[in-house]
Amino acid sequence: MSNVQALLALLGIEHPIIQAPMAGVSTPALAAAVSNSGGLGSLGLGSSNVEQSRAAIRATRALTARPFNANLFCHRRATPDAARETAWLAYLQPHFAEFGAQPPQALKEIYETFVDNEAMLAMLLEERPAIVSFHFGLPATPWIKRFRAAGIVTLACATNSEEATLCERAGVDAIVAQGVEAGGHRGVFDPERGDDGIGTFALVRMLTKQCGLPIIAAGGIMDGRGIAAAMTLGASGVQLGTAFVLCPESSANAAYREQMRSERARHTQITAAISGRGARGLPNRMYELIRDGAPALPDYPIAYDAAKALHAAASAKGNHEFAAYWAGQGASLARELPASVLMSQLVQEWRAACGE
């Protein structure tokens, strides 16, 4: 059995194509469309509470009988720092004033981490999605064992060799190798140590030589030729996110879609200014906030609370320059197609690139 066939059997899918979770963009309709087309659809649950996550899983299950992936954030819990947060809000005050608004009085940790969320664990073990995946880190090994005992396959994101080693030791079933080209948040376990910034293809080669687990390539892959290239380098499968943003089933709003069609799609950048963690997207005024003299950012996701408030104030006045438009380096190659049609084209392109 080839490494690709082994991954297909592990995930219960027909094509080695995973739609990236993309919290805030993925929907039950998108995940189901991808799964119904033979790939693996994904739900980004990192920004959802337990009941919202349960509802999303059930809504997806109502649309497909095939496997899909539920993705969770495993970031280190934020350390509140009133002085740092007050300084950041004061720094943002002129931007709020531009739109006749005031910054919030205080900031909150708006996203729960999964690492100690026993209620979320209990819900997942009850609902039993076929696959559960982790971003920003890992839950405790006993929790991973509980997923396996429940028949749930686990995937984890790694951005370098050290993180991949931790994933393998923890007992996950496959590793998503997230290259620096990928859109959205970098999956770096410990941002304070910095980001190695390894490209997708180099990372795939490193991890396929290092690990005994299937490696799923993620970052900058937008078409069948990209899929074929990743497979040639040893990947067992691929994960595409930005490629699905313009699908009608995604929840990307009109402003997001307009930006994806713009020149900015050719010039993505990584910034921590929006959420407090590095993430790649389409540059706008939020990207200009971190410069000489800027105060220290609050921890992720506390900083995100401030960014969302500023975006709300600006968008209320018709200005969309403070939104988070996450996208990878291949953003300009995104196609406006229904997810099922895109999946069909990706498979055809991949097979043609392989000479089939």
C-alpha cells in the first residue's frame, strides 16, 4: 500500500485533499461539499464554544454521511496583563476616534484553548466526528488516547522538526506540515521562541525523512500541479485553505471576496498586530500598527479582542481596512467555483500532472 493509499484508508476518503479548517470562514456547507466530493471537509471550531461546536458538527452531519474533520486550538492560555492591555488600547485610540468610537474599557480572552477544556472533550467524545485535529500545540497525551479509543483519528499541525517530534510522541495519527506560505495563523507551538519560517516543500522533505507518520503538506498549494509536487516530495496528502475561500459555501463576506480579487492577493504578509500571534493575510491598515514606538502586544487571543472592536467600529462607517483577511501566498490563484466543482478540477489537474 502506498503512503497516499494509507492516508486515504486512515481518513476514509477517496482523494488525498483536505479543506483547511479556517475558523470564521469554513462552514458546515463547505465541509460537507468537500467531503461529499471525496475529500476531507473541515470545521474550524477554535473560535466556537462547546454548544456552537456541537451545533456545527450536527449541521455538517446532516449534510454528509462521509468523514469530516473538527479542528481545535491548543494554544497556551493567555496571561492577562492590565498595564499592557491598557497601553495597547491607548495606542489604538486615535484609530477608534477616526470612526467616532472609543476603545473597549477592557479586553477579554475571546477564544478558549482546548488543552484544558474538559467540556469540549466530553462533547467530542459524545458526537464522535471521524477526525479531530489540533493547531498551535497539542492536548495532553491521555486525551489523544481517549480519541483513539473512541475510534477518532487525530491530526496535528507542525511548523518544524521539533514540533513534529512532539506530535509523533503524543500519538497522533498524521501530521500537517504547515509551511510559511500558508494563510491564517501560524501553528507555532511557542511563539516566544520565534518562527523558523520553513517553506512547505522543505518542511515536507524534512518531516517525511524524520517521521514514521503520514505527512500532509499545507501552504501555497492551489491547484493540481501543486498537489502533484507535494506528493513527489513525499507527502501523503495535501491541505488547502485559501483555495476554498471564494467558494460560495464559505462564509467570507463581500469585502473579503473583493480583497481576494484585488492586487493585494499577490502580496500577502504575516503580522501579529491583529491577534497577538503571527498570521498570514492580505495587508491593510491593521498591518501598519506594529512599527517603531508601538507598545507590546497583549497575549493571543486578548489582542484579537481589540482588533475585532476596531474592525467593528470601522466597518460600521463603511471602512473595511481593519479586517482580518487571512490568505496564503497563492491567494491570487483562488477560483470562484462551488466546492464540488473545485474538488473535481483539483483531482483532474492532479491526475493530469501525474500523467494519469
